[in-house]
Amino acid sequence: MSKQTCTVCGASKALSLFAKLGSGRRRRQCKACINARARERYAHSSSARESAKDNARRWKLNNRFVCNARARNRIARRMGLVADHGPRDILAAVYHWSGRCAYCSELLGRDYTVDHVIPSTAGGDTVPANLVPACRQCNSSKGALPLSEWWRPTRAQLDTLTNYVADARGASAELLHEIAKCRPTQEK
């Protein structure tokens, strides 16, 4: 096992205790010394703590797609479900639906939601094929109901959803079967 000497504490330690840099190199200070200096710096400086909190808050506001995708994936993993999507998948879904709700075709604003076609409480995975953009009203009224019990689409809406799910990453036979159970309304 290779060792390296820390330039701060002078101790000879295993390489795994030194942070990696690019191209296989390691930092000259061990992780313990780096962490101790950071704790010391933040312990005495309330402005540094506040600045770090402000930066984190600002980042979350500017990157809400990333934060929301991470939160959905984290919840799905806790439930033992497949969690495999990112913010680009959600943006692609919104683009596919032309910025409209997948269920009622209402134009979505910035406060749209992402709905699981098969609810996660019923075992629906958090994969792009099972996620569609929805307005708050549709997502709230659907809740954890199966799609076939809640939605009465037109033939065109049903075809659009079927084609989207069939083409999206993570499509499953169970998901397509759930959509096929929806009975379209008669168009006049």
C-alpha cells in the first residue's frame, strides 16, 4: 500500500486519505487536515456560513429541475423502485408535450408538476416513460388513482400518450397495458 506525507500535520498516511486531483494525482494535505481547517474557518465566521447558505439557496432556485429530479429519484429508491431520470428527461417531456399538460392540454406555466402515469404508490418506477408533465389541477385530482380509473381521453390524446410512452426510455409492457385500459371518449 502506497503512503504519502501530509504537508500540514507531517504524518505519513495511506493514499486513500488524500483527496484525488485530476490525472491521478493527490492533494498534499490529508482529508483530516483539510476538514479541520474548514471547520475552524466556518466556526468563527458567521458571514462565511451565511454566504455558503445564500449560495446554496441561490443554486437551488436556479437549478430547480436538478433538485426536483434528485428528490423524485431519492423517494423512489427509498420505496425500492427503479429511479432513473434526470432534469434533461423532464425538459424533453415538457418539450414533447409542447409545454402543455399531458392530460388536459392546458398550457403549463413555471409551476407545473411531473406525474407518474402508474403512481409510485402502486409500484410505478421513476423512469422517463412513466413521467409526464401535468398541471397542478390534473396531478392533484389524479393523486394515486390508476390512470384508467381517472382519465377519459379523446382518441387523439390516448394515441399521443401511447406513442410517447412507447418511445421513451424505460417503457414497460405494464405501463403500456395500463394506458391501453383507458377508454377514449366519443368525439363529436
